[in-house]
Amino acid sequence: MKRLALLGIVAAAPAAAVPARGEGLTLTGETGVGRSPQALALKPMSVAVAADYVASEDIFLPLRAEFGLIEGLEVGINYWFMDTTDNATQWGLNAKYVLPAELLEIVENLSLAGGIRYQSQSHDGGYDATYTNVYLVATYVLEQRITVTPSLGFTYEIQGIDKDESGVRIFGSLLANVMPNLAIGAEFILANEDLDGDDADSSLWFGARFSPKDNLTLQAGVLNNANVGGNDTADYCLHLGAQYSFSIAR
């Protein structure tokens, strides 16, 4: 059975990190693209809150808040409601640390980060599950006529359902700032049969983010894996999202 926590729900938009238009909050909260993190973090003493609506056969409403504590360290919480056959809710915690830039001076504009996520799901039918994963990710910022930000990484995931399953996923993303307030991009997360079941599709996303103000970003795009089930998964569906960020420093 395909895990709900990797369903097609995309994060909202860029927050207060660098580069300014290259990153947003993932479904589980951390700075990233759609469902995968980047080696970037919120500025210290800053907050980003986000919400999305995914228009598939089922409805998914994720809500997230992320906090930048010190340079390179962010922590977050998330809660989302899933209007499915057996209505479900989920809450989660996450943390990520980006290595100091001086440790990577050999390769300019390269960042490395490690993080951890924990998610717990409850279903009306009595079905409960937990998902824990740790990840490593590298992000490179290429600044030419436009800023292009590729990322590549992997996660090691443990699913606590009827019996524990574990496995590795590889993910990657690419964002391009085609205009000062507009970014377009794409993302993939490879499926793992041990975690997702036979014939499961890999997760894909592509879309655009527009920031009418420095602390507000709107997003629209298409994504797959928005429903539960291997070959019955909807090919693609529309999502809409928004994010607001602010500083709490005095």
C-alpha cells in the first residue's frame, strides 16, 4: 500500500532563506521543493507558515509551521486532514541542520544538510501508522542570467504499520528563477517496492511560484500520487498553495 505521507501534496512557497526565490516548505515542513528537502534553511529567528489544497478524487489539506532557530538549523510541525474513504489526520515533527559554509569552501555555492522527520497517522477505521526517516541532501546554487538550484539526496525510511518496513528513497529537484518574483521547477522521488508495494509509481511534481510581496508567495502546479493505491493512483491533479513568512527577531 502506498504510504499516505508521500501523497501528492506540494508545499507552498519560498520563505526567508537564500536564494530569495528558490525554496519553500515541503509537505512535512522543512525548507524544500514539493515533497523533498533542500540543503537550505530559514534565517535565524524567522517563521514560515503554509497551507495547501489538493484537488484530487480525495481532498488533502496540509498545514505547516517552520521555525529558524540559529544559523542553519530549523525545526517544524505539521498537521493535515485527509478527506478519504476512511478519513484520516496526521501530525508530524521535523528538524534539519545545514552544515556551515566554511566547511565546504572547496566547492563554491554547494550546501549539505541532514535531517529527520516523524509522522503519525490516525484513520477512522482504526488503522494507525507511523513514519520515521532520516535524510541527507546536497544543493547547488548556479547563478548566471537566472538562478538555477538543483538538489539531490536520499532518505532512509522506517514504516510502523502491521509490521515494520524499511528502505531507501532517492530524490531530486530543480528550481529556476525565471523572473525576480517567479520560480518554476520540478521534482522526483523514486518509489520503493518495500515501502510502497508492487507497481507503485514514483512521485513527480512540477509547477510555479509567484511572490507578489517579499513575505507572501502563491503556488500552483500539477502532481501525481495524490491518491492511495498502486495502479489506481490518479495520474495528475491540480494543487494550490500559499505561504507567509516573518521575522520574530527584535
